[in-house]
Amino acid sequence: MALSPVLAMIILQLSFVALVSSSGSPRGGWKTLQGSPPKVIARGGFSGIFPDSSSLSYNLALDTSGPNVTLWCDVQLTKDRVGICFPELKLDNATDISIAYPGKAKDYSVNGVPTRGWFSVDYNFDQLENISLVQGVYSRTNKFDGNKLPILTVEDVAKLRKSPSTGLWLNVQHDSFFKQQNLSVENFLQSLSAKRISVNYISSPDVDFLRRVRSIFSPGRTNLVFRILEQSKIEPTTNQSYGELLKNLTVIKAFASGILVPKGYIWPLDSGLYLQPHTALVTNAHKEGLKVFVSDLINDVPFSYNFSYDPVAEFLAFIDGSDFSVDGTLSDFPVTPAAAINCFSGLGKNSQKQVDTLVITKYGASGDYPACTDLAYKKAKSDGADVLDCPVQMSKDGTPFCLSSIDLSESTTVANTKFNNRATTIRELKNSSGIYTFSLTWDEIKTLTPSILNPYKRYKLFRNPKSKNQGKLLTLSDFLSLGEGTRVLISIENAAYLSQKQNLSVINAVLDALQKAKSISHKVMIQSTHSSVLKIFKDKCKYERVYRIDENIRDATDSAVMYIKTFADSVVIGKTSVLPAAQAFLVNFTHTVAKLKSFKLPVYVETFSNEFVSQAWDYYSDASIEINSFVNGLKVNGIITDFPKTADRYRRNLCLNHGKEAPYIRPIEPGKLLKQISDFFFPPIPPTLSVLTKNNVTEPPLPGVSGRVPTTKCAPGAGAVAAASITT
């Protein structure tokens, strides 16, 4: 069968990642059955991005996950006994067959359940050649549905393998259904053997099927794997539940060399989606000589809150534990397990950093605890953050404290307290109503219950519900004490409004707090979106002054950057100012980073979150891949994140130490996925971003503040920090 011409393009255009086998391994070696690295099994190829079992999907898996990847094919049979790779028994969910053959749906009994749809058994293969594959998971992008991707035969997929080390895994889910239609999967597998097509793994949830095919393939070349379904589901041959069957692994060993289990069999969850202690399944199976493969590890499906939406962390729990390692992982995003195995396994708490990029917090570890609380800062510190940030707000009685917003209702439960009658609308600060920090005294504020930020709750993605109201708010002085030994970033906003309308000087309050913290050895960064604020600190202290550009830009004029250098030592920009996107597809690079760094200004980029909906499709729903593109690709000087543990672990991954032959991810090239989209599905390109000019940066002096700034010198230990080094 001739494959789509798009295939030739994909090999050239999608060489994003190059992973070698086994760059790292856990201390003491792999705890797999044979002591070798776990297998990466690509379910339908890279089905998290492209339509499942398509040529684009399989080739992206090969290009991003290394030669040792195993290609997974769900085998279905056509009316004329051709074996095809397709994820479901019914064709209508992931193809356009309902358009090609309208009104042709039929009813069948599938495992005793009446089922209606379009089935492969009703069509000869040549009737399916004008059917196109589409994305069958509705939460994923449908932008590749117009690529006219054909259904592939098993032989087609076998030919895609570029290396002898690339495996082929055939999953036979519905042998009994095909037998009812007088079709034999067993005979099809025999035909593959006759054609000398090597099959590395065959899996099925059907005991009778596995027993029958044992004689077809050599045990040394083809592994038979018993696929375990839900615990209560009944296996038809034995009439036992799958949960019961797993209690007698010796029986399974008689007809299979391994088991494939959903991840909950190994790491069960409680009702709140938190991990319970792992079971002994892997250890017990290994004692019986059975390999253990795990399924349901999917980047873009919420998993245990213990992993903080970080898919690498979840994979490591299955392959990098002190007690066990599974023998392989089945994933729709095979690049993530490949990176976990080759780059992140074996990293100790004190493993060496491979890059110098700063990890700067966004309200502490606010992905795990309420923003700007003691718990968020303590976790960020233990997670390896270099810089703890405090956005300074002012109470009614002039106490500076740390909070993510001047509106208390955004990160506390103040709206549910007796203070809810203090809500007001102040257009200078916010279009909607709020309960502002300067409406309550510090004694009132410290009684409030903090509330965790959930920036992606519209996608039903919530952060650490068990700790959503834990921790306490801190005064700036308490924050400085807690942050001893680390660099701190103090963010100052709304200074003019507070001074003119509330008679509160946030700048004086910050300087006073720093003066009183003179016994603490801090490296201090002062951040603001206002040049007028940063200018006040120019002659007062040798702090690193950080200018935050709060608009998205594609470039900056030389005069604008030269002017920034007169009042700032470094710059913060948003991710869009570096890599703009169209409907979550990266479009191109801007000139912003290059321009700022050409003037020796360190560049920090915000905000990096773990939730997959915060990332462009180009990053494969993996926060580490996104971070890599900014750090390893663009050499930014720092990243600002609400999940510092993920960022710090990235800096320590072993593959960064391989120079030009680095086996970890090569930086994503924007526009390559976009080029694979057909004209009809092509997203509208957003308007061109603006260029920052000197006029955008110039501000009049801060009214009513500069004349009252203390004239005392900075504490000798508290300030005095050079700007972050420039990496060129």
C-alpha cells in the first residue's frame, strides 16, 4: 500500500527529539525482570498528537522516542481478512467512515453488549482505502483531521520500523468477536509469520486466545502478554474476574511471559485521587518470571495529585523506585517515558545541575499550596528554587505582606467572612468588584484562610485539593526571615495608587523591611512593571532591578532597550513574547530574547505551569519539554514557575550533559506542527505583536513618593547582588 506523501515531509520536518538508550539508570541498576531499561511502547504511535495508528503518529513516535521504541497496533480484521491497525472495534469514532458510508451503521453483540456502529468486518480493505483517520479523543486537537491519513495494515506499520531495535506490539482485544464473524486472528498471525514479519509482543485479555497462539511464534522472539482489564470484569475462558486471576500468577505464567495492567493495579488511588501505598504486584510477578507492563500513563489526562500534573514524575514512580521497576510503559506520548528512562531516572536529591538557569517562583510553590503562604515558600525552597518571590501588598495600617493580588478575594476566602461587606469596585485596579488589602488591617488579614489558585479550573483541573486552604500569610519581614540563604524577589505594583489614594508608601515599607533585615544575608531582586518604581532604587541600593514587560512584544527598539538599561538590570517577559501561538500551535520565534541579550540584559520568562492545557501542542503535554525549549534552546537566564520542583529536576537531567549529541529533547522548532495542518483546518494566525519602543517604557516620576524615601544606606548583607550572568 502506498503511504501518503505527507510521510516524506514528516521525516524531515518533525525531528524534534533524539533520545539514546539508557543514558541513566537508577542507583543499583534497573529493577526490571531482566535488569534492562523498561520498554517504551507507543500506543498507536504518538496518538496524543496525531490520529491514532496513522503514519504521522507512528513516525513522530520514532522520531521523538529513539530507535528502541515499540510500536503498538490494535489489530482489527476486515471482511477479506486483512489485519489493520485501529484503536477500536468500531470505526466511526476515529475515522470519517460515517461520511463515506452514511446510513451503513450495523448492530452487533460485543461481549454480550448490543453495540451499534461501523465495523471493520463489514468492509473489504479496498473499501476502506478512501476512509481517513481522525482524532478520536475529543479533548485533543482535531487540526490534523483534514490530512487524509489512510488506515494502515499491520504490514504497513511493520515496514515503518527504521531500526532492528524498534519493536512491534500487536494487541488483539476482540478475538471472540472476530470468530463469531468467521474470521480468524490466529490465521492472520500465521500469515505474518509466513511473511517473515517479526512481532515482538502479542497481547490479549483472552486466555484461550493466548493459549492457542503459543505454538505459532517462537517464545524467544515473541512475548505473549496477558492484558488485565478492570478488577471486577470477567475473563470469558476461566469465568474468573481479572482481579482474581492476578492472585495466581503461576497459572498466568503457563500461557504468557508477561502481564499488561492499568496503573491502578500498581499505584492505587484513594477516593480523592491521592496515591495509596504501592502494591506488591510487580515484585510478585517478577518472582514468577513474569514481565510487567503498565498502561494508562497519559500526559493529558488528570492523574494523582501527588504528581502535581507532571507526567515525568508519574513515569518515574513506575520505573525509578527503590522497590521495583515495571518492564515497560504504554503511552500516547512516548517521548515522556523515553525521557524519563534515559534522562531523569537515577537522579538523587543532590544531583548536579547541568545548566545555570535560575528557577524563580511564582508565589512560591503555588501549584501545590496556596500562593504566598509559608507552606508554599517552604516547599519551593525544598524543591530547589533559586529565587523566592513576594508580591508586596499593603494592609490598611501600613503593614507590607506577601500576596499574589491586591484583591484578597483572589487567593483567600475573605468573601465568605464578615469582611465581605468591604467589597468595592475601583476601576484603577480592577474592572470588577474586589475586597482590597488596604481595606483590612494586618490583624484582620492574618485571620483569613488562604485559598489555592486554580488558574485552569475551567478545564476541571484543580490543584492539590487536600491542601487548598492550608498555610498562613506572611508579612514581608517574615518572608525575608523564611527566605534566609536564598535569593528573594520583591515585586512592587500599584505604588502610585496606594500613595495618592490610600496614603500608603509601599516603597518605603519595602525599604524599611529590608533595612530591619540587615542581619540576614540576602540577594535581593526588586521587580516592577513601572520604570518609575525601579528608578527610586537605583541610587539607594545595589539590588538587582527587574523590569517586567507586561505586554506581549515581538521585538524592542535599540533606544527602548538602552533606556531600560538605565533603570533595570534584567527583564521579565511572557512566553508569548518569545514563542507566539495560534490556537496552541507555535508559530515562530520573535526577536525579543535575542535583542535583550544583545544588550547584556538577562532575560527571565514567565509563567511555566505543569498543567498540560497551559502548553502549546508542540510541547507534547510535558512541562519538561516546554522548559527545555526555553533553557536549552533559547538560553534564557531564568524561568518563573509555580511548580519549581519540575523546573529544578529538569536542570539536573543527565541528558543535558551530552553536548551536541544530547539524547534529551532538542529544542522545539516553532511552526513545524503548524505546517502539517491542511488548509481547511489551518488556524487563523493572530495579529502581529507590537515592537516595544522607548515611549512604551518612559514614565514620569512616581508622585508623592520619591521625596519621602529613606536616605539610609542599604544593609551591607541584604543587598549587593550582581545581575544574573549572561549566557550566550
